[in-house]
Amino acid sequence: MVLITVPGPLRDRVWFAVLGALALGVVVLTGSPASADHPNALWRVVHGLCLRDMSISGHPAPCLAVNRQEGYAVVPDLRHRTQVLLVPTARVAGIESPQVLAPDAVNYWQEAWDARRWVERRARLPISRDRIGLAINSVFSRSQNQLHIHVDCVRPDVRQALEENQAAIGVAWTRLPVPLAGRWYTARRLAGDDLGQRNPFDLLARGDPDARARMPLETLAVIGATFADGSPGFYLLSDHADFLRRDTGFAEGLLDHGCAVLGQP
């Protein structure tokens, strides 16, 4: 039998990779709204593995990226070919956390929009802005007690419905005339290539007093758009958990983890 000695730093990185795969596997197995066996698994991946490996080796494994200055990590979803998660490196529970509405809050939505490049890399294709969506679920539709924004392709039917009804979507929150993925959303539009300092959490809380009063129930999505005049922008979509309507507040349902839109012209 031949024994191979692995140098210390390399050995540490190997172990981090193994532990990262195991920990990400936990997130994958508990990634549905019906399961919350390991509600801190995602936090342990980011805080216990990605940040630590970044400090030791300069590599963020098993994350795709870590930005210490802005305070976020990009975590790959092992279940789905293209999806990534934008996760704060600080402890933030979710959409109900006061931190997301603080005056100095990081605009995690802009960082999530920038993270779409990782979706393109995983898809190995360029993806137009109107085929990318961001979503955060309510407390009743999430498996993890760490804020995370889903970044992936948009469902083809959702993309088509928004395009066909864009004339009904203005700069104020308005009920959409059609359901999206079986749920009724309120919507508004934003112009511009990027969100910049425009934080959708804040836009929802300031624009809808009812939403601000029930933030734990809220679910929110940001869908890239190219408007009829050719200008770039976004659709902001809001819904809330309502058990009388059997709605758990699941904006992630607007996304398509199979990326069927990539097969459309």
C-alpha cells in the first residue's frame, strides 16, 4: 500500500470541498417548501465554508463567489443546472428582517441581478434580460432561515403574459389582470439597465402599506424586461401568503429551473 502525503493547505481545501459538497447536498435535499429539516444549512455553507475557505486560500469554495465588501455570496444549486442563490454573508433571516429596510441596507437585488452571469455560465449560453428572474419566498414557502434570492430563468408562460400585458403595468403597484403561474400578483415597472440603488424591498414597503404590515407573508420577484419601445427595465411582482386561497407566497414558482426559455426564439 502506498501512502500519499497531501500538503496542509491543499488538504484543507480538499476537506472544504468535500464538506461543501455534503453541506450543499443538505440544502439541495431540503430546498422545497415542504421540507425544513435543516433550516440553517445554507448559513453554515456560506459562513462556515465559503468565508473560511476565502480567508485561508483566497477561493470561495463551495460558493461561486464571495464579496466581503458588499457582504454577499453566490451559491450554486446542485439540483438544477442553472440556478444560483444570492445569500448575505451577515445573518439575515428573510424578507421579514428589519435589516432589508434599513437606510444603509445593501441592495441584494442589484447584486442578485449581477449574479445572473453565473446562470449564463452554468447554461453555457448568453441569456437575454427578459428571460432572467429573481425571487424571494415568504416565511411559509422557504426551507432556510437565511435570506436568499433565487436567480434563474423565467417560466415561458410568465414571460409571455408579462409581455402581453405590459401596457397594464405602470410605475405604481397595480393588480395584474391575469394570473401568473396560478397566482394573482400586483406589479409595477422600473426603467433602466440596472436597479442601482432602487431596492425592491423598500419599493414594496413604501408603495404598499398593507405589504409593509405583513412582510413575513410577502413574496417578491424581479423579472428583467425589454419594453415595447425597446428600452430595458424590470417588472416587480408582489404576492402574499393567504391560506384561504391556498397561496403560500411562492414567487420562486415564476422561475423555470429547467430553463425552457432557452429553447425559444
